[in-house]
Amino acid sequence: MIFIWLRRIIWFFLFIISLCMAAGCFYYYHVKSTLPDVSQLKEVSYETPLQIYSADNLLIGEFGTDRRIPLEFEQIPQQVKDAFIAIEDRNFYNHIGIDPKGILRAVKVLFEKRTMSQGASTITQQVARNFFLSPEKNITRKLKEIFISIHMEQELTKDEILTLYLNKIPFSHHANGIAAAAYIYFGKTVDELTLGETAILAGMPKAPSSNNPISHPDKARERRHTVLESMLITGKITKEQFEEADKEPINSYYHAPKIEANAGYVAESIRQTLEATYGDAIYSEGFKVYATVDSRVQEKANQAIYNGLTDYDMRHGYRKPENIEELNIDIKDTDAWKAELKKRQLYDYITPALVLTLQADNSANIVFADDTKSSITWNNIKWASNYDNHKKNTHHPIEKILKPGDIVYVHKKENGEYGLRQVPQVQGALVSVNAQTGAILSMVGGYSYKKSSFNRVELSKRQAGSNIKPFLYSAALAKGFTLGTYVADEKFSIWNKWSNQTWSPKNSPNVYEGPIPLRVALAKSKNVVSVRILNQIGVSNFVKHLKKFGIDVNQKYYQNLSLALGAYEITPLELVTAYSTFANGGYKIEPYLIDKIVVGSNEQVIYEANPAIACPDCEDAVTNTIVPEVIEEQAKYLEDNNYAEQVITHGNAFLISDTLKSVIHGGYGPNGPFNGTGTRARAMNRPDIAGKTGTTNDSRDAWFSGFNANIATTVWVGNDNFSKTLGRGESGAKTALPIWIEFMSYLLKDQPVASVEKPDYVVKNSIYGYPEYMISNTNDINFGSTSSDEPQTYIQQDQYGSDIQSVPVTQPQNTQPSSIEDLF
């Protein structure tokens, strides 16, 4: 009787099993068409963030919600593989994708608790879920997971499945995959992890949020012990290794992406460009972008801006530092003031520190947020001792500058000493381009990207000041002037009948030399001469000429004689692009930052720069006129060979470039030798450099734009608040030019001389007894002087009804050599 019942029970269970198998097969065929194709995992693309690299292959930016660093199977250490298999799926290399015992355990819990709370997932099932399914827990999703896992084991090798798992699995803190987790939690690559660190990471997949070592170190320690025990049981580590790893201290904190070069403005500019083109896909589809900027050149640009703005700031005195007492922090409350110092670590070359004590030798003892102590000697403080800080006869002047508890900034100098600094209130920008191709070589949009991400190179429109003058003189050459044309450098007034006001432009310095040739006027940045030239050629003609360089003065209220002095707002990028036209022989190049874009693990190239470049050796494709006539055959040659559009002739570009050399190197005119406004740059000992200073009203903006035949660079210094001035004595020559010199000295070091080439049709003739370049067969226009000795008087009326009145002028006589204060 017992045997009969036993046989019935066995048959019953066999029937149930068969019924379940039949139901499973029926369900499999029912959902088969909806199951994903697992073979696509052989060429999987992981969700990886946008990464931006410099031209020399250093990471300068990473953007995306999640971080992932995909690895090949061979790149994953055996210790890592053993740890995850030991804790997640000991039978991984033996099962067919599912663990029957685990499934039965899950079924039991389902019947007992009526919920799918019990896990039974193998590594293969976790891969199936992570790639193809949602995380919800229900019987339908679980069955699909099983079917996909079995199919996956038929299509992929175990090593391929394990690699997918270790690259995909989430670890909290936006870390996905073992490599990203190793860096974010420990700042290491996977091959640098200790056994204890490996065990911590292996213990996280079950509950990433609660088991991570940053937020819950105690739970992470308990979970590490469990992982190590599993590794010991499976024979992957020895007892000694277990005990050593189990005692390891947990030293984990969040490690941001390791940016290898300081180019925040470059990276952000590229990110914005890509998002506008490709949308949000750039943050997850493995975009890698290679910039035109070399990290070493960029670093020198960063340093030049820092040094220039710091020198300016130190010239204008020390401002009272903040004291921790004002923040209600006691100096004995170490944790509080350390936290305050860490908040202020926003800059690249200065570090916050706390003043502890002042010494009798006028030095100050300081401490940093990491508890490192040092001191600042009086030699590195005394720049701050101006009359706003202390009285001249004070015995301890440092007491008038600093006091214990002050939060200061210091800069570590090359000799290891610390110098007292402060965060400048002024801002600056630098942009440098390859004048032949348009490739941007460096871009610094402000004092510190961490302090302000506003990119002043691309976004800040400021009045150009005298930086606009070379384009005016270029227009004059297109209207028949020569560099030897004389224009009266005399005071005059302009009456505007519409505004019922008089405007009297002035030189800076307020020196007037009578009739002078164009070269001397531009080199000395003569304001009244520029206004006279603009009146002679016509504002509308100048506006047309500016447009050739990409400077579009389309607003009517800018189209007046003040345009001659740069009363028009322009970005540094627009300005350096325009100056490149002089450098490259007359071609309008387009600036670009992105050299190449690749996507996915196979790094498929989806974009590669192919810029239209200048052709300084080509024949002219345009005539030297305001509205140039196009020479069709040559223009077609340029277009067919991917050369840039020519907008001014080689001759025009050379003559302006050569005149801008006089800004730096001076020259010899009818009145003898003269100096330009950029004489500081002579220290570079480069005969090929040319440039122009620029300063706007009340010294609100300071500019210097300069170049040789290959590289053009523009520097701007000013306040973001336009109403604030740079202060008395500040100018393009004093404030912006030193930054340009420091940067270009580095960039041109050991580079051969590269002057703008002179075309054959530019010849040197004698004008009033001194030699000057001019385009052959040009009829010279002398505005304000004639070939006779009789004084001339003229009254001009511009197109807006403004009368220009001048005193009589005569042909220049030989006088003493002129000089100019190095100001404007």
C-alpha cells in the first residue's frame, strides 16, 4: 500500500514537472519573437560620457551623468574576476546561464511571501537584466530573464559574459563598471586595487547605495568581510591574505574625473558646440573629441593671464582680507576653519590659507586646509604695504596689513616661498589662432574657470578702442591712400546739427605734430588723424571694408566718425580672426576648436576638420578697392583647392602688417626716428612681430592684438562691470601687452622668423626724402597738405551732416625727432 502511494506521488511530481516544462516551452515560443537578439552584445556600445582631449591627447573635460571606462577581458585583473564570481555566482563557469537551486529557492519564497523578493540571479542573468530588461520584480520579467540568459550562454563565451558584467554593473555615485568604480571610490586603476579594495567593490552590486564605502563605511567593511570569506572558501586567497585584507583601513572618498590639463573654457565651448549639433546623445554614446589646443600652449596662456592680472592687481593695492571672526568661527575650531578654507579652493595658482601668528621680523605664519604649515616673509608681503594699509613710521607694518585669523591667498613661487596674493577683481581674456588655418591654439576666457565659466573670448563684446585702427588704415589704402600720405595731426571740432553738439577728438597723450604720414600716425595711434581719415574715405565705405574681416557694423547708431576710435563692441575671438587676415596675406579664415570627433568603442570618426586655409603664395584674387573686383580665374582656383576666400590683396595686407611692425619697432619718418606704442615687445627680439595697442575711454578696456605670419593673438583686460575703469595710467601697452609678450615669447621660442611676405608689386619709393613702401602705380593722396608751400584750409561735411573745421596746415618741415609716451 505504501509502495502504491509512493509511486503515485512520484508520478504526480513528474506530471507537475512535465506540465511546468510544457508551460515553459509554450511561454518561450509565445514570447520568442519579443526577445532581444543577444548576438548584438558581441559589439555592444556602453553608455559612456563625453570626453574632450587636447591635441596632445590629455583629458581636458568630461561631461555626462554617469562615468564608465570600458575594459577588455585581458585588462581585468584575475583578483577582480575571482572576487565577483566568489560572491555573486560561484558556479558561473559550470552552469548554463541559470542556477536551478537558486530558482527553486526563489519559487519557495514566492509561494510563502507571495512576492519576488528572493534573488536567484546568476552573473549571466544580471547581464541579461542590465542590458535588456527593467529592474521590476515580477514573474514575466523573471521568465524572460531566464530565456535570455540561456540563449546568451549559447551565443557568447563565459569570458565575454563576465566582461559585459564587469563593464556594465552600477556602483552608485554615478560609477558604472569596475574601472569607473575603482577610480571614483579609490582614485586608482583596476590593476592598482588592493585585495581589500577589490572586495569592497565586489560587495557593492547587491546594494550599491548602502554598501558603498563613502556613504556607509561600516556596512562596506561588513560586506568586504563576507566577500573575503567567499574567496577563502573557494580557494582564491590564502588565510594570510584574508586576514591582511580584512584589516585594511577604508580610505575612500569621491574622486572627480581626472582632468589632465587646465582648459576649462576650451572644453565648455566644445561641449556647447556638440550639444547644439548632436543633442543629448553626446553625454552617453561615447563621444570623444580632440581639440586643436595643445595642453602646454594652453598652460602658458593660463599662466600669462594669471601673471598679468596679478601684476595689475598688485599695482592697485591690497584689499582687507576676510577674518574668521567675521564668520563667527573661533580659531580653535579647527574643523570649522578648515571647511571654510576648502570652500575657497577655486583657483589654479593661488591657495587659501589661515594666518596663525605674526612675527617680529614682519613675517606671518600660515596654515592650509590640509594642516600643512608655512610662513610668508616680509619680502613677499611688503607689496601690500601702501598708505591705505599703514602709516610710514609704524614699527610693525605687517600688523596694518594682516592679523591672526585672516583668510588669505598665497602663491607658491619657483623658489618654494609663498607670496601674499588676492583674487583680482579685474578680468582678462586671451585667444590665439593659427593665422593660416584658423585652428585655435589657446583660449582663456577669464582669470579662473572655476570662479567664472563665462567665456569672455567668445561672449564678451567690448569696445575695441584703437585695435580697430588697422582696419581703417587698410580701408584708406583701398581708397588710394599710401603709407606716405600726409594727414593733419591737429585739433579740430565736429559739429553735428542733429544732436546740436560739438565733438573734439583728442590724442592720448595730448600731443599734436602737424602733418604726418599714415605709418607714423598708426604707429603712434593718433586719434585725430584716424577721424580725419574716416571722414575722407566715408563711414559707409569703412563699414563695407570691416565686413570683409567678419566685423559687421550693421547697427546705424555705430555708423559715425567715432567708429574711427573703436566705438564698436567686438569679442576677442572676432578681433583675432580679423587680425589673422593681415597675417596670412589677405584671407578670411574661420576659427575652429574641434579637430576630430570619434564615437563608440571602435572610435568611428564622424567628423574631421578640413579648414579652408590661406594661400599667401597665390596670386591676388581681388583688387585693392573698397568693393573689390573678383579675378574669376584665381578665385576659382582658390575655391577648387579648398583655400580661404581672399578679402584684401597681398599688398594691402603686407603694408598694414609692416606698419604694425612700426608700432613695436618704431621707424624713421620725415621728422626722424619715432617710437610706436608697443615698444615693450622689442624685448622679444623678434623682427617678424607686429601688433596694435588699444585703450577705450577712461581706460575701461585694454587690448593688444599682434601676430607674425603664422600666429595671431589677442589679449583683453577689463572689468565685467563696464562702468568700472582700470584706473589711471592703465592702457593696452601697460596692461594687456605684457600678457601678450609672455605668451608669444613661449609660443615663438626657437621658431624661425616668419614675416608677412611682400608681393613684388609693392615697392619702396622716396617720399619727402625718406623711403616708404607703396603699391606701384598708386597716385598718392595727401589729405591736409599739397605739393605747394601755400597753406591749405578745408571744410569737410560727412554723410551725417557733421562739419570738420581745421586750421591751415603746411607741408612738413624737418624738425627734431618726435617721441611718444608708451601709453595709448
